[in-house]
Amino acid sequence: MPSRRGLSATSRGHALSIPNLITLGRILLVPVVVWAIMSNAMWIAFMLFLVAGVSDGVDGFLAKRFDMTTELGAYLDPLADKALIVSIYLTLGINGDIPRWLVILVVSRDILIVGGIMLSWLMGNPLKIKPLLVSKLNTVAQIAFACVVLGSLGFNYEVPVFKLVLMGLVATLTLLSIAAYLADWVRHMNSSVAQP
């Protein structure tokens, strides 16, 4: 059995470490979850969503505990999270299970962030995005709301007040996250112009 040190060295030398493979598995779950929602198999969608959530924790734990962090993983992990969240919100919105204005807000935030990054690259002033606290809280709220909606649909129980509170929290944190990233982007672009 290899030592932890040997395991670290091996993992760093390969782009596809074990955590990266788990993350890829989470990305591959996305169309299956979408199929389950569209087929009205909500309990399957709920269970797959839980599996995806557990896998997110597992790959993060393995990457940190055994020093398996890679540059590829740094890109894949948020991509997997966003692919899952955006796909679920879009599908639930199309089905009419969550308000479409909330779907538009959640999806628009990600489009604005990606658009801002691409624009900064095109202008020769690349911006490195660092996850902000409000963004992390926003992701947690989005996941919690999706989980409650899928669970209530899959197991036929209603928690209207809890859903309403979570929906308000998602909307508020999404708006705050947009404002925070926009402020960072404007600050970054202005500071580069000010430099000689």
C-alpha cells in the first residue's frame, strides 16, 4: 500500500486524479438528473442530487487530505456544481415547479460572471475570479432550495413556508453576489487603466 506521500506525488503528476474522476462522474450525472425531472421521477432526481452532493464533499476531502489538488480540478469542480445547479433550475422552471423569474436570475448571474471574465480576457486584462463568501453562501442556498423542491415533489410532502424562505434567500444572495462580482470586475478594469 503506497504511503500518503507516494500517493500525493503520483496524483500531482497526473491531470486526472481520483477527485477529478469523481467530479467528472458528477458532471455525467447532470443529464440523468434532467431526464429524471422531465420524466417526473422526482424521487430518483432527489436521490441522484444527494449522490452528487456527497460526491462533491468526497472529492474535496480527498483532494485536500491526500494533496491531490490539480489545476484541472480547480476548473472542473465549480463547472460541475454550476452545470448541475443550472440544469436543475432550468428543468424545474420549464416544468413550472419553481418560478421562472428565479431561474432567470440564477442563470443570468452565471452568464454575467462568465461574460465578464471573457470580456476581460478579450481586452487583454484577464481577471482571476476568487470565490467570495457571498457566492459560497449563494451556492449553499441554491442547493438547499433545489433539494427541498425535489424532495417535496418526490415524496409528496409540502413545506410552503420553508420553500418561500429559501427562495427569498436564493434571490437575495444571488443579487448580492452579482453586485459583489460586478464591483470586483469594475475595480479590476479601472485599476488596470490607471496603471502606466
